[in-house]
Amino acid sequence: VSYAASSMALSVKRLYPSFLRTIPSDEYQVEVLVLLLRRFGWAWISVVGSEGDYGQLGAQALEEQATRQGICVAFKDIMPFSAQPGDERMQSMMRGLAHAGTTVVVLFSSRPLARVFFESVVLARLTAKVWIASEAWATSTHISSVPGICGVGTVLGVAIRQREVPGLKEFEEAYVRADKGALRPCPQSSWCSGNQLCSDCWAFTAQDMPRLGSFSVSSAYNVYQAVYALAHGLHQLLGCASGVCS
């Protein structure tokens, strides 16, 4: 049961009969993005994806659905895994976007490559555009913290609904208050004997709580949903009641 894998390829039950997830398929994300484009009357766009199933399949599906809805994709490109800000490959992409002249650019990308993309946009001084974000980076501070990004234009996007795991924040806060930064024996494992002290393992404090960020909290809730889905499924399958299973 995956909490973050949204690739449409994983919906093919013939290939992945045992795969379930607690995050929507990108198929629905593409539908929402096309609805957004139609709602604002944007009929001439550029599409950029990141290498891999998420970005490539998402960009392809978006192009197909947009075309069926009368939206012209004037420019399309895929960022390779090896892309670096301002390298020759990204410079070529920036020139392509500038030459296409579209105001709207849909970026269907993973977070790491989305940052590479916007660092390249800033270097190329591409401004006054509307950037449409896929859910992987739409609310990420990793992207909003790119130096100079405030001058590139407007960003709109879609995001997975975020909810907090009941009691998680209170549990973590109580834990760090009780710990007070004291060193503890390292948990037994294949790479660490039980009599070692791991200062890095237990350095988490209440001041670090804001660093979790919205993406981490959202992922935590999806994990929570996945665990409870399995637990309830087993509970019903085994005919459990009051802690006793038949």
C-alpha cells in the first residue's frame, strides 16, 4: 500500500495486481489541470515534464487530454535526471520556452527537478509567465525558496488535501520535552552496537518541529491511512471482535 506513488502505470492491475495506494492516481490530476486551463481560457500552452514515470506519463497524458479539449501544446520537453541549473540541456529548454512565446507553462515534475527547472528559469530571466504546478511540488518550500523565484511570474497548482495524524504532533512534542536532548544508547542494528551513543539520532528537539513541513505532514497522514486500511481489512477478514480473532 503506497502513500505517495501516484503514477498512472501502477493502475494496470494485470501488471500490479497487489498494488494499492492512499494517494490519487495522476489520471485525476491531469483531468483537474485541464479543467483549470479551460476555466481560465488558456488555449496555448507549453508542457515540461521530469524524466521518469511520474513526469513523462503525466506530461504525455496532459498533452493528449489538452489536445482533445482544443488546447494547443506549442512546446513540450522532458528534463533528464542529470539536469543541472543552467547547463547546456536546460539552456536549450529555456530557449525553447522563450521561442514558443506561451504565457502558460505546465510543469509536471518531481520536486528535485522542479527546483533545477526554476533555478534555470531565474538564470534565463524568463518572467511574466503563469506556471502551473503538479502536486509533487505545488506546496513545496524547496521550490518557493529558490533565489529570485518571486520574479518569474504567477504559480498556480493542484495539491493533495493535507491532514494531520491525530495525536502525532502532541506525541512528538511530549517526547522532545521529556528527552531534553540527552544522549541515549543507539538502537541495536547491523551497523551499530548497543553500547554506542548516537548524538545525531537523538538531536531532534521541539525547535525542529516546524522543519517537518507540509509535505512531510501530508505523507505521514497517507501512511496513517495505509496502515489503518490494512488493519481494518485484516480485522474484517479474520472476523475480529474486541481484540479476539476467529
